Amino acid sequence: MNPLKENIWNSKPLRYSSELLYDDFVIERKDAIIIRFNTPLNQGSGGNWSYKNLVTKDIGSEIYVAYIIMEPGGGHDYHAHSGDEIVFMIENKLQFAYRSKEDKDIITELNPKDTVYIPAGTPHSFWNVYDKPASFLVIKSPPFFLEEIPLPKEIKEIKLYRGRAI
């Protein structure tokens, strides 16, 4: 016996939206949670960057959202996550790189309002090679903070920071 109420996700065939009801989608209704920017769930810093965790698994969320400020010279070389990641630039610029499926290093500049979708397992890197702090949102699903997966040695040893704009 299925302990969950039958709904579109676990038992009903997909139909046209005009045939669907609210109850077809909602398994368990919950209240919204408001997180004020000035009182994040937690915050901290590491090296040349700081973060405010706005949405985490600690409040029952299936996604993670953080506001990051990366100072000039801050960043990290290639790493990858077990889930998808989205980065939305807010202020100033960052150097972004990823390792393509063809094993090429794709390096570009991210500007305000640019968005990057990074699929699970994609080696990627961010560096602030500019002279102003950059701010951006990081959104991850599933919501594991800094969960990194092991990279092959030949990718892990690639150093992308050039100390200057590309």
C-alpha cells in the first residue's frame, strides 16, 4: 500500500492541464518560510570570499541558495558537485571556466545578470581576477553545501587562475 496520497507524480497518468486539479500535484502542503537577507540561516567566510546561506536543507528545502561575495584574487580551481548548480551574477564580474565533454577548458567572463547552469559532475572554476568584489547567488539541487566529488588527477591539477582578466 502506498502511504502517500495518490497524485500526478506517483500514480496518475500525465494529462492535459485542463484535466488536472490542485490535489494532483500537492502531496503535503507546507507553509512558506521567509528568510531575511540581513538575518540569513547562517553566514561566514573563507579566504577571499564570504557567504550568507539563505535556503538550506536545514529548513526542509530541496534546494540550496547562498549569496556570495568574492573579493579580488578570490576563487577556486576546478571542482565538481553531485548535483546541479546555477550561478546568477549580481554585481561586477568573475572569470568562469568549465571543462567541456571534449576535455577543453572553456573560459569566459561573467557580468551582472549573467546566469550559468552547471550540470552535476561538470568540473568548473570561478576566480575574481578583477579589481572589485563580485557578488552572486549560488543555487544547488540537491542542497548539500560544498559537496564536492573527486575529480580525475589530470583535471584536479589544472590551475586556471591567471591573476588578470582574460
